Amino acid sequence: MATCEVCGNDYWMAFEVRTVSGDVHTFDSFECAIHRMAPICEHCEVKIVGHGVEVNGRFFCCGHCARSVERTEGAEIRDAVGARPA
């Protein structure tokens, strides 16, 4: 068994996440993995648990937050592409 590095639970179904830099993290749930590894939006400070957007090396959860902080480059960020459904 392995111990979750966030909550300390010793769990037989724990899993490892390996990063590009070679770090290895052990978690017992996706919740703990998100808590430790998800980036934080630089505007509203929520955990980014999806694609999010990056502008000038800064991470945001959505286009609205990117536009609120990065007025020039963020102005071109859109959350959805195409026409709105009728």
C-alpha cells in the first residue's frame, strides 16, 4: 500500500502522478491530487480543473478572468468558439 501525500491515508488503490520535471507524487484520490497539483486562477483564485487559459505565462480558469487581468492579450481569449446555439 501507499500513503497519500495530502491526507496521509494508507490505501491499496493509491496512484502516482509523474511530472515532466521528474517529480513523483502519491495520492489516494483525484480530490487530493487536484488539491496539491492544480494551478490556481490568478484572478478569482479557484483551482483550475480543466483546460483553463494561459496569457503571458499566467494561468486563468476562463476567458473572463484572463480578460479581467490581461487587458491587451486577454482581450483575444474566448471560452467558446463559434456561434451560440439557437
